[in-house]
Amino acid sequence: MALPASTPAEAVEVYRARRVALLSCLTPAYVELRGYAPSPRPHPFALAKGETVRLRGESELGLSVIEEHEIAQTVEGDWQVRVVSYFYAIEQEGTELIAYHWHPHGVSPITDPHLHVRADIRVGERWFGKVHLPTGAIQLESIVALTIQELGAEPLREDWERLIGEAAVR
């Protein structure tokens, strides 16, 4: 999310506030964010310390959200926050259904955004659930919309559609 601000701390606060508003569509769980200044290492952001949060609805869904962000100054001199890695997972009854990953730095040779799906199917020698399905970058607002519109999570706010739309504005 790249919204300009006049200071690094202001940029992070705008990012944090938008994330909290977006996630409040699904859960009142605590959001943890560290880092209000530029750093050579990305700063963490997590819903409920990275643990799965149970969502309201008949589907018994759970959501996990972990992001890393960096704070950078634009050519114009403004400050902005950019998400530089993420882990978004949706579970049902404790079993991961889908997980969107983007970890450009780390031990895995797969550094592009990708999706894992729960599937007990073999494709040759591999389990399909272990395959990295390419996706392109996925935004948190898409995950929130997916859980409500397609998977039956009950929104906690009547203005959830507006908040998803606002989060999508870059």
C-alpha cells in the first residue's frame, strides 16, 4: 500500500489504520505492527500475532495474516509504506484450505507470489497441495472480500464493502 505522507511515522500510521479498518470487517482481533522508521530490514505486521483467527459464520473459517513492509521516501519527498512480503491463509475447522504466499527473500527457491491449495491429489511424484501455483500480487482487501463474498464469512461491519473499496484505492 503506497499512500504518501510527510513523515515515516505518519506513513506507517496511515498503513496501520487502513489495515485495522479492513480487518475489522471480519474480526476484532489485535493487530501488531513494529517499525515506524526506515530500516534495511522489513518491519512485521500481523493479525493476532500470526495465529489463526476464527471468523463468524456457518463455514467455521479461520484467517491468518502476516505481512512485512518497508518505509521509503518517494522522488517527490513523501513517505510511503509498501508491503514486501505476505502470508494470507484461510482455514476451515483447523485445516488450511488456501494460502497465498509471497516471500521474495528467504530459503525457498520460489520467490514470486503464489497460492497453495489443500488437495490430496498426486500429480506425478508431487502432492498437488505442495505445488506453488503462480498468482501475481494479492492484496489483503481481496482476501477479505473472498472470505465474505465467496466463502460465507459474516462481516462484522455494515460498511465492509466501502472499506474494501477504500483499501483498494492506491
